Amino acid sequence: MRLLLVEDDNHVAAALSAVLKRHGFDVTHARSGEEALQALVPEGAGFGVVLLDLGLPDQDGYEVCGKIRKRTSTPVIMVTARSDVRSRIHGLNLGADDYVVKPYDTGELLARIHAVSRRTVPEEQVSGAEDALRLGPVHIELPTRRVTVDGAVVQLTRKEFDLLALLAQRPGVVFRREQIISEVWRTSWEGTGRTLEVHVASLRAKLRMPALIETVRGVGYRLVAPAA
């Protein structure tokens, strides 16, 4: 897989690039937001993932993420020292697919890279399902990955859509956290729980329906079908 590493610290970039290359990645290093944007022309330039550090010398990392999302659908993982939920939700709203908080474990980073590179809803989720799901004002088109609320299109990241589609196919059914992580992120629960919480919060905010996804304490989440 080709990976674009956006990192202004050459020492950090060199060490991380060495690790990534040992795990089979073809790494291109961009030292600024502008270098990163140029590297992604045209149409993502064949990169499988963008690893984006937010502390860049020329542009705000959030701004760069927004520009990347306008140019390409290539998955973006933000690397940030900000651990508060609001900052993470802001990143997801701009189109990031995931985030890693410094200092991070290399194994966790590799797992997240592999997870976000899976770009579509797993076939077993779609097989035998309807092409479209309607839940009150929410309309979900599975083949086109398009979501509308009262006719207005809602822009979701890949993982946000995958999460919503999974819950929406069985309204009222409680999905265990471990099950969601396994089916949407295709990985184990360990180290990914906080990502799930942030994606749920982001979905509630984007759909402007906080009660749509209910937290079942100690178990997981379920989708509560709104009135038509």
C-alpha cells in the first residue's frame, strides 16, 4: 500500500517511515500541508492512506484535512496531541476517517491504518440486504453510500456510514461494542473503543438526531427508529 506521511519533523518522519516500510508500506514523506496537497494530485495519486500530523509549519492541520477531502476520497488518519472529544469530532466532521493521539503505540497505528483502508461496507453486511433503508426522515442508500435527512444530503465518512448502515439494518437490536468494532473496523475491541464513541457522537451531531443512536450502558448501541 502507498502511504502519504505528512510530518514536518524529519527525525520523527524517518523513524516512522522505517517502521512502515518494514511492514510493507511504500511511504512518501510530505513536510508541509502544501507538499501533501501537491502529492495527492491527481485524484489521490494512488495513495491508500494519508497519515496527517496536525502540527504543520504552513497551514493548520484541520484546514489541510478539509482540502484533502475536497480533492480525494483517500482515507485520512489525523495524528494529534489533542485528546479531547471535541477536537476529534471536529476532525471527523472535516472528513478524517480516524485519529491517533500522541504518544501512540506503533501496533495500534498499524491496526488503524489497515482498518481505514477498507473502503466499503463489508460484503456480508450488504449481502441479502435491501438497497435502501428508510427510518423516519433518514434515508440510507447502501449501493451509493448516500444518506439524507428530510431530503437533505448528510456527508459522512466511510466508517460513519458503515456504522450507521450496520445499526440501521436491525433497528431496535442492541449491537455489542465488540461486535461493532469487529464488523465495521474489522479488528479487535482493544484500543479501538474510544474511536467508536467518537464516531457515534459525530453521527448524532451530523444527523442532528441525538436520540437516533441509543447507548446501552455496559453493552453497546442500538438504533431507535424515529417516527415517520
